[in-house]
Amino acid sequence: MGFLDGLKRGEIEAETVVGSSEQLAAEPARNARIVAIINQKGGVGKSTTAINLSASLGVLGKKVLLVDLDPQGNSSSGLGIEKSRVENCIYNVLLDDVALSDVIIADVCNGVDVAPATINLAGAEVELVSEIARENRLKDALKSARSAYDYVFVDCPPSLGLLTVNALVAADSLLIPIQCEFYALEGVTKLLDSMKRVKSRLNPSLDIFGVLLTMYDGRTTLARQVADEVRSFFGETVFDTLIPRTVKLSEAPSFGLPITEYDPSGKGALAYGALAKEVVQRG
């Protein structure tokens, strides 16, 4: 639609950029896998993975929707979206019955659309408590996205509140990033307990799509030990790809760019490219 033409990253305006129903109908039918990127522990690379896995799948020709469900909005700002200029966000979808198509910003990077978050989402945890069918709000909203995308990724907040429960109910499966540092498995047991409760009562098909080792530094004994421990605990669900700790991965969000554009030949981009191929192989 060309709405990015002439705009710098970080200056993306909030406007309705989704194609018309006729345009959507003209595209090939898809059946998106909905994956919640989740870990109640903060700082493990959830948003970094949400941004760069989405972008890497876009490079492979996949159509991806990234839903930012974290009130911090790091996936939104990390892709150059100026949150202060966003009129409606995922908050309005969950609580004001605004259509998902009305908040999506299209083609933020190659093949990737974003349903952004703003600070308004911080109040959603409290406001959802009194809502009818509060756990199903995101699931209902994403129904229309299945036929338009190959993958829908939900970047979850670092908590197990109602926003995360909405993600667990909406998702087909979970992608769990785990930092290769001390206390790596801290809180994972509680997350798995929450997953089991949601699976037994609200989403019987929910499972783990994969576990991703992030911030890996093969020079340290600790990182290797943590990787071995995680592989022992989760078995074959752990991706072969290791996401390295690199300066470029840390810098890219401040420029509003995915690593595929900021440093396309660097270690971070190569790692997320390899992860994207693993994701496609898993289906």
C-alpha cells in the first residue's frame, strides 16, 4: 500500500492499512498456526524472538502477523512503530470490540503485519476481570486472521495474568525462550502448570511448539551446562538453533529494525534465519 514510503523507522503513523475484503479474498487461502511466545521470566528474549523470527519467516516468503500483547510494547517499538501515534491497539480489540483488521499495521517489514500495543494495555488486566468470556477475547479476535496468514505470533507479557491466559487460550502452541544463564528454568514449572490448567479446561489442543535457547555464549561453561539441562528437561522440543548473545541483536530495536535489515549477514540474523527454517519444518 506504500504507506511506509518516505517515512523513517520510528515514524510509522497509526492508520488503517489492512487491505479490503476483496483484496484479502484474492490472496491464497492460508491456515495460520497461532504461536504464543511466552515465559513469565522477563529479559529472556521474547520480544527479540517475536520480532526477528517473524522477519526471518517473512524473508522465506511467509505471511506473518505479530500480535503485541505486552503492555511494554517492545515488539511494536522494536519494529519502528511510534506508539504515541497509534490510535487503536490490541487493547481496543480486547475491550472495545474493535475489529482486529482495524488495528493492524501492514508490511512493517517484509511479509510482517503488526497488531501493536500501547500503554493502554496496562489497564487490561484489571478491566478484563469483569468482562464476560474474558479468557476468550483474543481467541475470538484472531479467528479472522487464520485464513490470511501462515503464522500468528503473540508476544506475551512476563506474567501469568489474564493477558497471558488469553494468549494460552488463543494459541495452538507455545514457543518458550529460555536464557542460557543461571536460574534459566526458574518459573518454567509454574508456566507449565498454567499451560496444563488451560489445556484441561479451555484449550485441549494446546501444546509446546518448541523451546528456544537464547543469549547463548558458547565460550562459557555455564551456558553449555544450561543448554544441556534444558535439553534434558524438554527433550526433542528444544530447537537445534541456538540464539547467540550479540551486540547487534541488542542494538537493532533502538533503530526500529529487525536483525534481517539491521545486520543481515551477522550471527544474529543467521541464527534467526536457521530458526525460521526449523519452524517451517515443524509445520
